[in-house]
Amino acid sequence: MAHSNPADRRGLLGARAQAVESRPADPVGLRTRRRVMRRFLPFLIVAYLLAYVDRANLGVAKLQMQGDLHFTDRTVGLGAGIFFLGYFLLEIPGSLIVERYSARKWFARIMIAWGLVATLTGWIGMPWTTSLSSRQQFYLARFLLGAAEAGFFPGVIVYLSHWFRSEDRTRAKSWFMMTQPLAIVVGTPLSRWILENVHLYGLPGWRWVFLLEGMPSIVLGIVALFYLTDRVHQARWLREDEREWLSAELAREEREKIAAGRVRILDAFRQPQTVLLLAVLFLIVTSNQALLFFLPSMADNLGGMSVTGRTIIAAVPYLFSIVGILLNGFLSSRSGERRWHTAGPILATGVSLVALILAGSHVALMVALLCVVGLTFQAWLPVFWTLPTAFLGQSAAATAIGTINSFGNLGGLAGPYVFGYLKTATGGYETGLWFLAGCMLMSGLLATQIRVKHAQNQIHEEKT
């Protein structure tokens, strides 16, 4: 009897998995999935949008803030990075609190706290503030903002695993994570408008950027206490058959992870993939956060353009990022492939940054290349964050997500500081861009070493 080769077997598995997926959907399951999607994603998207605006509006506020407070690019870069030092401290506890305690209360605490700190940032350097210097107040405010927000992003990743099956999570995370570029597309023009037009009570526009954009987070944090639900069995807004269906589906997935022996906290640290994902994220964040904070300044240096034109240039790449995140998440969810849908966009971003440097002072070409960078530089997000929950369960997955996000986001401390230092030292952006391109290329090469079971094969094994 002839034996089939591995390629034929993989093709057969894929065909069978697709056949399973093409069967008529369970009407209860379809109804439940849609109801859960409509209940949580709009709220979480708005919450993350506010968080990201409060984190990133420094990139616009610095255009006036630096002159008023006599800050160099190095000072602003360090302050932008110190955010991630505070962020680092509470990431792992935050994800475990969502897993074991109450996501609703934890998210409310986070939103109220970061809203208060973001608002108080607008008072830096006022005569009646503390005896600390303006620079020290700035560093302290950024540290506290990071500590306040810590645990929200990994907490949401864990929270989604309480409500979405593994085959639905990539799509749900795609919608949630497109909030990052959406926050820039919405927040950058809004912050710039406040900067240029709001000068109430004699306060400069940069102070109103922080004051006005921090307050909505406080309100939403209070709403979270009444709107969010911790677990499926508590969801009175679901019908009884919907609760039963979703509970059974999530329990089945968890039993499989328990059988594989990957649910304890220590299992997260025993997995080599955890360390690999941490290194990949660190290098990505090093590059992305530097670009996030200095892109408005780079756009502002383009001569012969109006304020509106420079604002559009700073925001348009993030409009392309929304498309990239949703498209890559959809393609990965459809194919079940994870590694190359993570590594591919990262490598493409590194190549695009190199091309951007070589474009020199050709404005039209630079804008086009920034759009290409925008399309790819966050497209890896929804696929990357399905990986920890793909090979770990329960507290192990929560620990891995917190660990990867906390240590990986320390790149946000390194990137803006190094980029700001290189800008101050050289007087231009080219050297810093070479540094960012190198980080992305190295991260992409590491991502090619990710090993996780192909989701289509996993679906087949679960269904047969």
C-alpha cells in the first residue's frame, strides 16, 4: 500500500478542517457569539482609545510644551519612556487579577486612575505645584500614568478568553487592537486642534490637551462598574441557552489545556516560546513607540506645509494601520496560520523604514512610504496576542501575557529615549530611523522561529 507524503496529509487535514467549518452554524452559537461581540467590543474599543490618546498625546503637546518648559528632545524621549517603567511594575499582577478576581472592578480602577493622572499632567510646571522642578514633575507624571494604566491591555487579552472561543479570538482581538492606530487617527487631529485653538483662562493649548483628554476616562471608569460582566454565568443579558452553550464551549477548550499540563503559573516560564515572544515584542515596541512619539515632530519639520497638512501626514499612516490590523487578523483567522502572519508584517516594516531613510527629502515619496509602514507596523498585533492562549491555559496564559507585555513594553522606555538622544546628538532623524529599522528587522527574524500548532489542524483534531 502506498503511503501518502506529509504534504498530502497536511492538505487532507486542511480540507477536512474547512469542511468542518463549512457546516451550518449552530443557531444558538451564532446568536451568542454576535451578542457577546456587540456587548463588549464597542466598550473596550472606546476605553482603549481613551487610554491610548492619554498615552500618546504627548507627541502633540510637546510641540508647545518643550518651549514653555525648556525641555530637549532627550528629556521628552526619556519622559515618554518612563511611562513604560511604571507600566512594567503592575502588568503581571494585573492580568492575574482579571483571571482570578474581577475584571470589572480592575478595569474601572485603571480607567479612573489614568484619567486623573492624565488630567493632572496639564498642571506640570505651575507656580503653585510642588517644590519639584518641571522636569521632575514631568517624569513623575509619566511614571504614574504608566503605573495607572498597567494591566489594562493584558487584562483585556485575558478577559476576551473568558468570552470568546479560540477560533473567534483573533477576529475579536483584531477589532480591539485596531484601536491603537484609530486613537492616533482620531487623537492626533483632536489634540492638534486643542493645541492651536483652546487657550481658556490664559492657559496654553498644551495644558488643555492633557486636561480635556483625561476627563472622559474617569467617566468611563465609573460606567465600567455597572456595564461589564466578569463571567459567563453572571451574564443576565444572555439567554439561558446562550449561557449554557458558551460555558460548555469554553470549558471544553480549558479541559484540553489542562490535559496538556499547561495551566499553572510556572508553566508560563517553562515555555521557551514565552521568552521568544518577549524578545520579539521588546524590539517591536522599541521601534514603534519611538515612531509614535516623534512622528508629529518629523511631520512638523516638513517645510512649506500648513499645520493641517502636517497634522494629516502625522495621522494618515495610522489610518493604514487600521486596514493592516483588520486584514492580517482576518487572513490569519481564515487560514489558521500564526507564525508568518506575525513575522511577515514585522519584516516588511523594517524594509519599509530602510526605504524611508533612502528616500531622503522627497516629500511625496516619504509620505507614500510612511503609509506603507503604517499598513504593516501594527498588523502583527491580533495574531501575536493569540499565541500565549494557544499553548497555555488559565493562570499560565494570564502570567505569560502579563510577563510578555510587561518586559516587552520596556522597549517603550528604550526606544523614545535612544531616538531622542540620537536626534539631540546628530540634529536629524536619519540615525534614529536606522536604529528603528534594525530593531524591526531583528524582531522579524526572531518571529520566524515561533512554533505553535497550525489552528486549522487543531480545529480538525478537536472536531474528529
